[in-house]
Amino acid sequence: MNASRRPTNGPLVRLTAVSAAYGDRLVLDRVDLEPPEGRLTVLLGPNGSGKSTLLAVLAGILKPAGGRLERRPGSSTALVVQRSAAPERMPLSVREVVSMGRWRARGPVGALRAADRRIVDDALDALQIGPLARRSLHELSGGQRQRALVAQALAQRAELVLLDEPASGVDERAQGLIRAAVDGELARGATVVQATHDAGWARRAEPHGLVLRLMAAAASVRDDGSDSL
């Protein structure tokens, strides 16, 4: 069933007048945001504009300095960080990395069931890294490693998928695979929020777009509609 048609109990996630800071530096100032369920929202802005900070707040890993964060009870979230933030020498195989996406369902010491293994296989196939499944993550190229991290998010089957510039620094083939993976998550009914500095990706959010603009003291989010992106 498409997530947008499921019975709801409040918003999947909503920010009301949320501010966020690192130390004394205010990064987000009184942001209001409720991503439309089952659709793609794109956060467009240059490096340093607060895109990653906003995703961290949505993911619940950064506590707001002010305002209110609401999340639907029992909902699940997957976050794909920027490639540069991923550990370079994780002593894990690609399959093990993607299988970590099933930990929420089975726990880190729980054995994967046949259904879990099928989900992992599907995620590997979607990003075309099945042939790399036995290789160590640190042996991969940057683009292959990024695809493994996106596959891990796919394996979670989360209701809210957060992507922090997932196609930055990867070749055109990898970009196409990641775009197709995003489309697959939307078809599944997931709500996707993606940060990027590429206006081409922003146009994919039609007819709903969000522009993240850097201001003098802090970043603000403005809902402009897709035609302005």
C-alpha cells in the first residue's frame, strides 16, 4: 500500500519554528517544514547553507536549539550521509554493509530471515553492486562505496528516506542508478528528502520544491514551488 494512503496518526515528520546551532553558530533559524508524504522534497543550496543540518534534525540525530520536532510514533527513518563522511576503511563486506539496513527489523545480533536476504539482494541489484557483495567496503571506488550506502538505506524499507547529496562526486552511471533508486523508493510509497546543490535534481521534485538559502546569520527554508527551482 502506498504510504500516502495509509491511515495516519499525525504528520510523518514536521518541524515548527525549529532552530539549530553548532556551538554559538546558528545554522537554521525558525524553520517550518512538513515534507509531503510519498513524494520527493529537494533541499537546494550551496555548501554551508545548512542542508546537512536540516537532514540531521529530521533524522533525530541533532536536537533542535529551539522550536518543535514532531514525528509519527513508530515511524522509521533512513539517512544516507555524504560520501566524504563515510568511514573509508570499514572492515566489512559490501553485503554486510547493506545487511545493516535490516538491523532495525532483526537487531544487530539477530539472524536475517529469507525475506531479509531477498530485500538485501534487491537493494544490491538496484544499485548494480551484486558482483561486489563479497568485497570489502574500503576496496571500492568512491562511487561504488556511495552506492553501497544508498543500498543500505533501500534495505531499511523506511517510511522517511533522507539523502545528503547522494550523487555528489560520482560518475553519470552511478548518478543514474541513484536516481532510479530514489524513484523506486517513491514508487514504494516512501517520503524522500534529498539535499543537493544541483538544480537539475531539484526539478525532479515537481510539483513540490523547497529552496534552502544561506542568509547573513543563518539559513532559512522557503517553499517556492517547483517552477522557481
